[in-house]
Amino acid sequence: MKEKKPHKTFLKWAETYGPIYSIKAGYNSMVILSSHEVAKQTIGQAYEDMQTQNQHLLQQVAERDDYNIKLVSESVKTKQGQSFLLFEKQALAKQLQQVNTSLGSLRLRIAHNEEQLKVYITEALKSTQEDRRLVVNLETMKWELADAEKELKWLKSAVSSSEKEYEQIQRKMDEIQNELDNERCFPVTIFSTL
């Protein structure tokens, strides 16, 4: 009580509600009114307060359940998304490895064909100085040279195409890596209003 003369307040209460008792429970003191009407009002008010509190608690439990369901759902979606991105990254890495292997093989074939082309050119120059019998061989070598040039041109085109495919796969892997890094840095969070 904040009044300077609490005894006057107790006297007023005693006139209105009947006898007043003071009970000391540990460090706390309680004032008890002995009127039946006051007891009924107090019990009724306490019951209403408990009902209101129970309704509020039930609403909080329902909201918490909804929140937990949403949280589990978002967690499952996030894990599925991460699994899919990881699977796609692994598939692209495997594809990139295959392209690198093919690219290396094609480069070896180009180098071999360039060396072979040099040999054919050298042999063609030598054969022009030989007798007529070798003219037939020269024509054959020219055909082989033309075929080698065609194959070289095709191989260079294939290498160019493979390099473009390699760059596209590398860009896609970088994008997927960025998505995975972003998901790790900024996990999905749902804030509760509770």
C-alpha cells in the first residue's frame, strides 16, 4: 500500500467488507477479508482470470504448433533443395571431367596430325624430285594430305566446340557453387511472433 496512513484504509475496508485479518507467509504479508460476498467475487474473478489465461495458453500452443509445422516444412524444403543442387553439381563435375578428358585426347590427336602433316609435306616435296614411278605415290600422298587437313580441320572444330562446352559447364558449376555458398551463409529463418 502506498498510503501514509494504511490503518485508515483498513478501517474503511472493515466497515465495507467485515473483519480483516493479516497473515504473514515468509516475507510476504497478505490481507484477508472475511466477507462471503468478497470471497465469492474473488473466487469468481480468479476463475474468469484462469479461463482467460487458459484460452490464451491454448492459443499460444496452437500458434507454436503451426510455427513448428512451418519450420519443419521449410527445413525439409531447404534440405531437398541443397541435395538437388549438390547432385547437380556432382553431375556437372563428372561431365566437366569427361569433357576435359575428351579435350586432352583431341589435342593429342591434333598434335599427332600436325606432325603427320609435316611429314606428308616433306615427303611430297621429296617425291617431286623422284622419277615418274613416284608420281603415283605423290598423288596418293596428296590425297592423304587432303584427308589429313580435313581431319585436322574437323578436330580443330571439335576442340573449339569442346572448349565452348567446357566454359558453359564451368559457368554453370560456378553458379551452383554460389547458390550453395549463399544457402550456407544465409539459412532460411522463420521468426515467431510468440
